[in-house]
Amino acid sequence: MSAAGSDLPGAGRLPTSARLLRSVRRVAREPLGALGLVLVAAMIGGAVFADILTAFEPNRISPRDRFLGPSFGHLLGTDQLGRDLFSRVLHGGRIALSVALLSTAVSLAIGVALGLVAGYGPRWLDNLMLLLFDSIKSFPTVMLALALVTLFGPSLTAVVVVVVLVNVPGYARIVRTRTLSIKESEFVDAARSMGAGTARILRTHVTPNVIGPLLILASMDIPVVIAIEAGMSFLGLGVRPPTPSWGAILNDGFAAIRDTPWIAVAGGLPIILTTLGFTFLGETLRDVFDPRLKGRG
């Protein structure tokens, strides 16, 4: 068993539900953490219960209701096709949340695997992996997105691939650095002397000690992923119409912002609030569970 295992967030013999509740209470004691929890919970709740919270279909066109202002019937007004903006914002949250969670999970899985290989492998492999990470990281995000869209066309798949390629090098470098320090630890030397193989050492002793801080950093990257998805959809490189997306709503409002500013507000406000929510929550998680990462925003 790893010597540093007790330092991981939530380590102990308490049931998983009890550890989770204790962690939520620790985060909620911090003002920014509590605000982040509220904003994130509102975003997730709105996305999950979108069909219950609104009576309008997000893609239902009603030409007679074009450009209606906010009212009790349409809380955020309607767009140029008469579609209810509140419904489109809630359903757009599903797109943002699904892209953020999927791409972050894939980025973590690939980044951890590559970082372990680079940190625990021979020196020549480490140098080769670093060259690969730096080469991928050197591409501007917009140029990378344009290249992928040219190959595959605008789609959610293109958005996920862009996010994965952007995030993997950073995660892999963090895992590599921590693996380099852990593999020289006494408990790893002891496991090696007892005949433990490389796969067992990485799985049992190294991975549990690098994944905790990485999860905290990944939670802080979720708003970046949401911003990338919204930006690509705003440029027409993300989801295809008429699928609701915050970036697409913002693009619709940009053309008529002087006469109907509520469309742009409906597209931009959820991006701002979600970004603030995940940022506050991620920073509080970092400060509470791993103060060593404080100041590395």
C-alpha cells in the first residue's frame, strides 16, 4: 500500500457517501465554494431537468413570436425564428455539460496513461514523449479546430477531439513530474524488491498518488472546455443547427444585438455563470484538499 495514500482527498475508512458529504460540507464552509456549488448545481439541474422546467420545445419555430422580449411566457424572450430562448439555454446546457465531462474524462485517461509511461519509462522514451507533448501544445487552438473541422466537418466529435488534444499534454506533464518523484520513493523501492512488476507498481502505488491533485485541476479546466465548445459553435465549427448551443445562441444574438440584446444576454450569461461556478468550486477544492497547488492557477 502506498505511503502517501492517506494524503488523498477523502482517504479513510468512512463509507463513500459519508466522505462525500464531509467533503461537500468542507467546501460549503468557504463563501466562494458555496457560491460555486450553487452555480454548478443550478447549471446541472437546469440541464438534467430541462424538459420539466420549460413547456417549449427548443427547436419549435413560431414565426409570429419572433423577437419577443422577456416575459412570463418566455422568460428570456424569443429569437429570430420565434424559438423560446429559455428552453434553448437549458438544452444548450446539456450540450456544454456532456462535452465538458466526456472530453475531460478522455483527456484525463489519456494524459494519465502517457504521463505514467513518460515518468516511469526509460530516459529516451521520456524525451520522446516530452517532444510529443510540446509539439501538440504548440498548435494554436483555433488553428487546430479549423484543421479538424476541415477534415471531419462541424460536429460535437470535432469539439471533443480539439479539447482532448489541447488538454492531454498538460495532464500528461503533471503526471510525469509526480511519477518521477514517486518512483524513487522508499515504498516503491520496497515493492520492487519484493518482486512487484511495473504494471502492479504503477496501478497500486503510483496512480493513486497522482490522480487526486489531477482531479482537482481537471475540475478547474471544465469552464475552459465549455468556453471552447461555445467559441467553436459561435464560429460555426461546433454543433450543427438547429441543435441548441450557448455559442450558437450568442451568434444569433450578435447579428441583432442593437435591436434585440436579450438574445446575446441569453447566450452569454450562462457561459459567464457556469465559468464562475466551476472556477470558484475548483479553486476551493484545491485550497481545501491540496494547499500545495494554491497559486498555480
